[in-house]
Amino acid sequence: MKCVLISSEGTDVLFYWADEQFEENLCNRFGHPEQDRQQMSAFGDCINTLFAPLIISCATLLEKLGDTYTCFTAENGHLCVLHLFGDCLYIAVNGDGSENEDDLRRKLYVLKRLSEVHFGLVTLDSQLFKKELRPSDSKQRVCVWKMFQSLLLTYSRLREEDQSFAVEAVERLIHPQLSEQCIEFLDRQVIQQVNNSPERGSEEVMHAFILVHTKLLAFFSSRNASAVRPADLLTLILIVQDMYPGLSEADELNPELEKKMSTSKNLKDSDKIPVPRHRGNTAERDIREQEVEGFVLPEEYYTPDPSPSTTYTGAMDWSVERIPIFRFADSDVQVAEDTLQTLNSLPEPCNPRRIFLDLSLREGYCPMMPHSMYCLPLWPGISMVLLTKVSSSHVALSLYQLLDGFSLLEKKLKEGQEVSQILRSYPIMSELRQRTDKFVKSLGGREVLLQNSWLEFKSKVFSRNEHGSSEELLQACGNVKRQLCSLYRQFFSAKPTGGTLSLSRSLQDRVLRLVQDKLIDWKNFLLVKSKRNITMVSYLEDFPGLVHFIYVDRTAGQMIAPSLNINERSTSELGNSAIANFIKMKIWSMISLARRYLQKGYTTLTLRDGDYYCCYFLWFENEMGYKLEMIEVPVLSDDSPPIGMLTGDYYRKLLRYYSKNHPAEMVKCYELLTVHLGIIPTEFLIQQCCDLARKLWEPSHIPLL
């Protein structure tokens, strides 16, 4: 019983998503037959009829009182959360008790962020945003709605299953040697080859990264590229997982898939990233890392014929010998291993997707800089992403700077300030006039509507005679902003369709094959490693009684945590799936509790929960790793944006707030969440948390950055 809705102030449904239970309940309520559920228009009418009184009520309260409700529980027990973004009302409903108020509010903020990533500065103008979200063409509307509906489902699934989305931080696949090799490979071969190719059109690759499921294997940015914010990177991972979710564990273990496998190509060993042979006392660790969903490999294995001796000129001197290929004695387990070796063929790479990222350039700051995103699926669960800069990106920066200036002027006018006072108090307004004149002139008269609205605005604001009334000035300012957003929409919001302006399909295919050739020997290892990235075994000796932990570097937006396997077929250090699922639910509950207390200003939390001790810590350090004095963090209201990276980037604001008193040094923020057995004494538990944080901070335990 779940539903998400975006509505205009005129009760028009701009977007909706509902699960099957909600749809069935709604159709039964309004007497629609089963087949009407397949008709978008018919079901949309039911949605509109159901929510119209609520939307009208909100608009009336806002008009009469200047405020409206944000959350309520209906008579039937349905929980409803509302939030007004601009002129659009976002509504989330839950009727089965599986989501609380924070969950629903978080979902609305994530939906808002996804719309900004896909539509950019167009979201600043409500009328243009409505046209993007609800196109007049019904087929196009179905495509847009299905994209956002699928993204919401993917986000909800990842938030329930994946630790990185539970705490909203990027998790790296920890294998420093392979990561370094991949980073060097992305630099010297992928990015340089694409940018030097005449088939790249007018685009230039700025960033490239490789994902294994939701874990980041390698990320490289070109020399002249601006850094990608962790919040944007996590959003991109969400989009990739929505486009290519990979096979489920059940599919990976399905022997019927073997019939559909494509024959592998003959590859030269010299073209592959070399894989080191493990020796000596690391044999037990290697066997443990090669576990496949709880099945431990026997120690019997054979070594294949040696590869041709070819020296690899990488950054690290690795042996070109291949890792021993283990064979299972049990036939059922062998099926799983064989399926991992030859996974199902992937769909073709999709057309580039236009996205908008937050960038700080030398020329200025732009929160929604247009990029083209190319997602190249290597194998199920493993993908490479290329982010390219579009040729007219400088126009986006100019448009944002103008929009930012007009938004400031509009804000001051709404506060009741006089135009003459604003012009005297803010010298930037004269600069805004010069920039706008220069920009409009550069268009050469092609944008008549923008030119006319700008001339009207100048006559009312910068005139030596009497200025227009406050309402006239606000209207003129709004007209200029709308025309600037409309121009931004013409330049960037249209979906890239390929051709001479984007990377050619043949170039994408060559890059795809190149990366596949390099990683073919690592494919099986990476798929297993993504399920067993870190195990608790390596920490139990130093930290007895420790059950689980999550360590987050909020400055870099990255997290480290032992893997949680709750599949029925799997076993782990936590025991069978029932025990692992019990621990998982306790961790997810602790994450939610820690956020609620952090919202109230608490940065330390210890809790006795049955047979377990749960702890949460947030602290600040300088660049050398010395802990800084703690401060009182701001207390947030109940209706403030939820704490996280995808919902307003709380930690980025917190770091900015703390750094005001430390302008001369680099400030970093960390979080640690632990679960211990309840028999551990409290004083020993706190000391152990300190030692764990210190060990995780050491460079040898942090994945390659």
C-alpha cells in the first residue's frame, strides 16, 4: 500500500507511482474493472479524484495562513507525508506500516534530487518543470514516468538491501592493486583513446569509473576536470543499478542459463590485466575469499597451462601467471561456479543519458552542469560509466550565474525592499545588468522573447524615473528567469540522440571490448568479491565481541563495512541467513535511530538492545588525523530535510558549519556505528571503538583513493 505523487497547485497530476496493492484498492474503491488498471488515463483520473481534496486543502491553508501540514495519519491508518517544492506538492503515502515519516520524507527528497539530476536548472521554473515531467505527448509521458517509477523502485530496493545506500555513502571494492591498475588503464587507454578519436564528436570524456554491483572499483578524472561530489556519484550509481540491475543470486545459480551463454573470445594474455598468483601463508585467506554464497571451496585445485611470458608495463610489477582455478567436487556447487564463469549475455549499451552534476569550475560554480552519461555494461553486475562534457557547457555556467543574480533580486523584492535600496546595497546588481546585456547581445537576436523580457525588466528596474510597483517588478523578474530557464531547456534538456555531437556507437563498442579484454580474468573474482568485500574474520582477533561495524568518511563520502549475506543459501561468520537477517535489521534500525538523535544535536549514542550493545559516534579530525574539539551541532526541526547525502547533503553543510572556526586547516568528518555482544564491559567497548576507528583510518586499511 504505497504511493508517491507530484501535483501542481491546480491539482494536475504531474507524476505518480503506486504499488499493486494501492492500485487494486483504488480501482475497487472507484469501481474500475481490472483492465482499467492498464490504462494510464483511467487510473490517473482515480488518483486525481482521490488526492484533489487534499491538494486543495493544502493550497487553501497556504494562502490563508502561509503554512500547511506536512504529515498526518488518515482514519484508515494510512500515513501521509507532504512537502512543497516551489509550486509543486510532493505526496508520499504508506498504508502497510513498512515506512515511517522519515522514510517517506526521505523518498520525496530523493525524488526531487532525481528530477534535478535529469532536468537541471529547468526545475527552477515550475511551468517548464511541469512540461518536462508531464509532456503533452502521451508516449513521451509514459517514458518519463516509467523512468522515475523505476528509479524509485530501485532506490527503495537498494536502501533495504545495500549498506552503502542505507547510510548514503559510496562503498569501494577493496583491492588496492587491481584498483590502481584499473585507474591507470582508464587514464592511459580509455579516456585518452576516446578523447583523441575523431568519432567523439564535440564531447570530451571528463570522468570514467567501473562498478561491480554498487561497489566502486576504480574512478578516474581527466586533468582538467572538476571533482565529482560524493552525492552525485551515489546518484549515478543508483541510475546505473536501475539501467542494468544484473542477475539475482537465484539467476546466477540457475543451471538453465548455461544454455544461453555466448562463447568467449580468444584473448591475448598480454592484453589482460595480470593476476598475481597467491603464495605462502595467504592460502587460507584466498580460499575464504573464493567462497560462493556460503560454499567453501575445497583445497584441491589445478593450475592451468602457463600463459605466454609477456612483460606488463604497469605501475606495479605483477607476475603474469594466472590465479589457480579452483574446481568444486560437488556437482551442485560446480553449477554455481560455472554460472559465475559464463554469465548471461547483456543488452546493448543504451543511448547516452543527459544528466546534470554539481561542479565548481575555475570560471565559477554551477550546481547543474550538463553531462552525457554513457553506461557500458561489461557483464551482468559489472559496468563502466563515461561522463562527457557537452560542447556548450559554458552557456550553462553563464545561464546559472544570471539566474542566481535574478533569484537574489527576486528574494529581496519579496522581502519588501525597495529597488533603489537593493541597487545601493548590492553592487552585484550593476554587474548583473552588464552580464545580461552581454549575454543577450551574444545571442544575436535569435531569442526574441528573452530580449523583450530583458528590455521590459530594465525599463522598470534601472530606469531613472519612477520604478514599477513591487508586483510589476516581481513579474518582470519572473519573466526574465523563465526565459533564461527556457533557453537552458533548449540547449540541454533534450535527450542526447547520438549523431555527430556525441560518441559514436562504434567507438563505444571498441571501448567496451577493450575493457572486457582487460578484466576478463578478474570477472569471476570481482563478482564474488562484491558479495564478500570485507569479512568480520579479519577483525575478530583484535576486537573480540564485535559483531558488525560501519565506518564512514563523510568528507570523501565513502564507507567501509563487513559484508552482510542474508540469502537463504548462504552462511557467513554470523551463521545462517536467519541470524544474519536479524543482525541486519538491528543495524538498519540503529542507522535510523542515530539519524534521529543527530537531528536533535547528539553526536554520541550508546544503546543496550537486548543481548547487544549498539554505539554511534560522529567526530571531526584535521588532515593529520588528530581529533578536533567537539562542538554543538545544529538542532534541526522535524520537517527539515532528512540527514544524508541524497536529501540535501547534510554532512557537506555540517563540515562548512564546523570549518568556520577552523579556517586555516582541513576539517574532516567521520562516523562509526558498531554492534557488540552485550557481555562486553562498557569501558572496554568504548576503548575498542576508538581502536577500531584508529585502525580503519590507517592508510593501509583505506581503499585506494
